[in-house]
Amino acid sequence: MPGFRVTERSMATNTLANLQLNLARNQQLQDQLSSGKLIKHASDSPGGAVIAMQHRSDMATLNQYSRNADDGMGWLSMADTALTSASTQITRARELVLTGLSSGSSGSAEAREAIALEVDNLRSSLIDLANTTYLDRPIFGGTTPGPVAYDASGVYQGDQGQMNRTISASATVRVDTGGDEVFGSGTNTVFAILGRISNDLRTDPSALSADLADIDTAQKRVQSALSGVGSRYNQISQMQQTAENRVLDLRAQLSDVEDIDLPKTITELSLQQTAYQAALAATAKVIQPSLVDFLR
């Protein structure tokens, strides 16, 4: 069986190559320890890099859903506040109608005028509430680019468009509230009703019975809208919490793929340094002086 010729040159070449591999591993461990990352380049772990990129993409999508949810809850929170105030004021208007009915035509004109003035103030206040804005957009105006949903006369200036926010891959929620749905339309808006109440208090107290039924209908409409706003707010809040929990899970999974195991890496580096020192010592013993060294 033929043998292989071993020369001093081949021994030195092989030894240096092995030492270089040892140094490269040592450098790799030092890089991982200093950066805290197991994967810095795709070549470090192609499979792990693909998983890491997918996790990052999913996290970016979920974070966008969470931001959409924040915006949606801002709209709905503002609507909830406005509708709660509107409901309180409509309740007060109903109380004034009952007061007007109790006194009837036998009451003094001055007393009915005072009640009518308060109703007028409530009407103006409700128009202001109907023009509540969020980020300079009227929350009851649909998608209108205008600054108000209702003019000073209580006429709707908005449109029938809807503002929606995507909060998950399968859920899109409406975040505005249509003015017609809340305050009525045509001659049956709450503003028109309050205008009639004010006029009847001054001129025809006997018509207040019909006004009372109208104001009750308006109150039910506002209460229904308030319930819908609360329901949508809860839905968005729950979906946002789900997205945030999923982001935490993905972050933990990403750490498992990308981050080093610190105690393990420290131990490996210590062992690698020890192995390198041993290799240097062994090399010094293996490569002995040759005949050429003696002849110099």
C-alpha cells in the first residue's frame, strides 16, 4: 500500500490551517457574545434567518393593527363622551317639556318664556356636541372634509360615508357614527324637535304632548347609538389586546431564533480559548527543527 510523503512544509501548512479554523471559531463566538445575536447575517443560519424575517413581518403587521385600534378607540371614546352629554341634555329637555305640560296654558307667559329660553340653549349646546371633532374631523359627519357636521341651524353638512379601521386580518370596524343615526333626519332631528318645543311653549302649550313623544324617540335614538359605540369600543379593545399578546409571543420566538444563550456561549468561548492555547502548545512540539535548520 503506497504511503504518503509528509514534509515539514505540509505539516506547517496543515497546522496553520487548523489554527486558522480555531481562530475563526473563536472570533465567531466573540462576535456573538459582544452582539448578543446568534444570527447577524443570513449565511449564519439560512433557515433561522427566514424564520426571523417572517416573525418581524408578522410583528410589523400586528403593530399596525394596534395603531389602527388606538386611532379607532380615540374616535369612539370622543363619540361616547359627546353622546353621554347629549343624552343628559335631552333628558333635561324632556323635564322642561313636562314642566310646560304641568303649567299648561294656565301658566304665566313669563314662566313659559323662561323654559323656552332654556330649551333654546339646550338646542345650541346639542348642535355644538354634534360638531364634536377628533383630529379636526367631525365625528358625526361621515367622511366629510368640512369642519362641521351641522350648521348653526341644525342642518346636516356631512355625508353618508363611513370611517373604518382594520384591526386584524379578518376584522374591520366602523369608528365614526352617522349624524342621521344619532340625531335623526329631515324634520325629525332632535334640533328640529327642540325648535318646535320652544315655539310651542311660547305659542301653543297644548302641542307639548306630541313633543314629549318626539323627544322620547330622540332619546332612544341617542341611547341606541351610545350602546353601539360602547360595543365597537370593546371589540376594538379586545382585538388590540389580542394583537399585543401575539406580538409578545412573536418577540419571544424571535429571541429564541436570533439571541444567544449567554451562559452557553460564555462556556463555549472559554472552551474554545482553552482549545486554541492547547493547539498552540501542541504545534510547538510537533514542528521540530529539521535537518535544514542544523545545516544553516
